[in-house]
Amino acid sequence: MDQLIIQGGATISGEINISGSKNSGLPIIAATLLASTPMYLSNLPQLKDITTMLSLLRCMGVDIVVDEKMRVEVNSSTINEFEAPYDLVKTMRASILVLGPMLARYGKADVSFPGGCAIGSRPVDIHLRGLEAMGAEIHVDGGYIRATAPEGGLRGAHFFMDTVTVGGTENLLMAAVLAKGTSTLENAAREPEIVDLANCLVAMGAKIEGIGTDHLVIEGVERLEGCEYSIMPDRIEAGTYLTAAAASRGSIKLKNAHADTLEAVLLKLEEVGADIEIGEDWISLDMHGRRPKAVNIRTAPYPAFPTDMQSQFTALNSVSEGTGTVSETIFENRHLQVHELNRMGANITLEGNTAIVRGVERLNAAPVMASDLRASASLVIAAIVAEGETVVDRIYHVDRGYECIEEKLQQLGVNIRRASSKKT
Ligand code: UD1
């Protein structure tokens, strides 16, 4: 198992490129199942979750060619299996995103039921109820969701989502684009990754109105064609590096970053004391050596503050002046990093879903363990600003979401290396 070994105390300074978005790459790869002709995707990040999604399509018989620049050609017409097996789904919950496209295009799909995960129970009931509203018959058998479309295919439907769900909106959108008639999705999630997926579907020939709003109107079409599509930059990766720079009192310039997808985060970073400048495809942040000020955060669906950025802000608050609270409203168990941060000398107490973070002058290095993707990013930030050498274990979590993390941090002046830990 790999570890990251980080010598703390660096002030981040420099420029890096932001990779393509994992969370928009995953549904867009699933959307290739809808195309009657080959799709060409570019700007996909080289990450474990992306290769898992490609493996999932491959094991169903889909023909995929990946070149050295991660430009991916997908020809889904060779599909001959309609099952997403447990072995792959258990490693990545986003595998559920093949359900909608497979049902819409082929009228059947068996997808292993995704279990809970470290940050919460994460049900998929809304995905299933939405597909049932479009006429699908669904039953759960042997740990699998077994779904079939009615004679003649899925039918357009009006569906209200009682919880704002990113994956649910994506699955139902992908199902609706090939359904017969009109679908309306109410209280839809409007994360930028959904906009990216919708733009890709439109480029394939889909008819979607209300893109970027919580009211999507989809007019089903007969068929969709393959197209060339470049995945949007990863806003959470961008936010993570900005937060790391702020915590280290440093400065950073991100290239291939879209400020308009990060407004809530940039606003908070300004409150922290950062000077921020933005351009069409870049963001820069400068703390001018100042200590950050603690801020209060409350997560909520887009455009509010993203849950995927809260643990990084917990790390930032840990070394800030004053006290800040971080309240999580999306997932029930997303303060996994708190105990590890406290082992590094942070002063954080938990009250329900709120972390109360009293800033300390400095953190101290300690061996720590990553427990989920974003929690591990917060440990990396803490390690960068701590005194001494921190070993972050179980970094396969980090590798799920951060392409070339050590190369990028080295470019920013951080002393970081990867090593293999002895098996216990
Ligand atoms: C996606 C992101 C994840 C992010 C999350 C919230 C991907 C691959 N992952 O996850 O990084 O943290 O959005 O922004 O894009 N829920 C239900 N029933 C359902 C579906 C969801 O109750 O059928 C609940 C979940 O338990 C959770 C909330 O809705 O409490 C939001 O989850 P959702 O938006 O669906 O998250 P994901 O799509 O899994």
C-alpha cells in the first residue's frame, strides 16, 4: 500500500495545471453507451475511478481505445453483456451511472447494488423511483438491481426529486434523452458536472432545456450520435490546491481552471484573507504571507458551498486565526478527518454534523491514515503546514481524485514523495 511522505513547513508558490473533472468524466463515459456511433473524449484525468469506469464498459463488451494522452475512443455498439458486476461496483459507487443509459438504449440492465461507504449510507432510491416513473420494472435480487424497460422503451415522465441528488439527476437525464416523449425533472441538481454532461448529450443530438437550472425538460429523440467532447476542468481539485496555498500563507496560479464553477469557495477564500484574481481559464491566489482567518462553512447543493471541499477547509481553519465552524448537511458522516487532524495537534470538537475548529499556531507531524477521498486531501494540506515529517497512509483514497498529486505539489515547492508501506 502506498504512502505519501511530506516534509512540512513549505510555503506554496508556483503554477500548476488543473486536470479534467473526475465527477463529470464518470457520467460522460457512461453516456457513451447512448451513442450509436463512436465517441471521442478528451481531457479525462488519469485516475483510478476513470479506469474503473472504462473497465466496467469493457467488461460489457464495449470497444475502448485509450491513447497516451488519455484521449478515449468508445464504440459502444459492440456491447454484449448488460451487467455491472459486484467486483467493479464495490470499488466505485458511480458505476450505478450505467443503469439509466443501458435501460434507455438496450431496455435492460443488471447493476450490482452499491453499498454504503465511509461517509454515509448513500441510497439510490431516487434513481430507481425516477426510472420506474419512466415505466421501468425494477427488482432487487441477489444484491443486483435488475431493471427492464417496457415494450417500446422508456416513456417520458414528470419526476420530482425530494432530495437534490447529483448522481440521480445524471442517471435520469441519461435515461430521458432516449425515452419516448417529454420528461421533466424537478428539483434537479445543477452542479457544473451536470451541465457538462448535459452539454455533451446535446452535442450528441439530445434535446434538453433548462440546463444549469433545477428544472430540466427533456424531449426524447430516436437516436444519439457519437461526438468529440472535452471534459471540463476539475473544480474540486482546483479548490483543494487553492486551499492548500491559503493554509501555507503562499501564492498559487492555476491554469485550466474555471472560476465561475467555484464562486462559493472563492468567496470563502477571500474571507480567509486571500487576494484572488481570475481570468477566463485561470485563477490566482496570494496570501502575501498572512496567516489565514478562520471561516464558517455550511455545505449545500450547488451553487452553495460544496461538500467535497469541506474537509479541506477544516484543515485550513485548523491553522487559522480564530474559530470557524464547518457544518455538513449532505452526508451523515463526513468529518472523518477530524480525529486524524487532532492527532496532529488541531483543536477540533464535533457537535452533531458540525466541526468547531479552534485555530492553533502550528500543527505537528504524525503518522495519519486516509479514510476517504476528500478527508485524505485535508490530511495532505495539514501535513504541508505541519512541523516535521508526516506520513499519510492508505493514499489509494487520494489517488482516486487527484491526478499526479506529488508531481503537482513538488512543482509548488512542497517536499513530498511516495513510498510503499510494509504490509501488516
Ligand atoms: C456526487 C459526487 C460526490 C459529491 C456528491 C454531492 C460523483 C461521482 N460524486 O455523489 O463527490 O460529494 O455528489 O455533491 O459525482 N440520496 C438519496 N437517494 C438517492 C440518491 C442520493 O437519499 O437516490 C442522498 C445521498 O445519500 C446524499 C444526498 O442525497 O445524502 C446527495 O447525494 P448525491 O448528490 O446523490 O451524491 P452522489 O451522486 O453519490
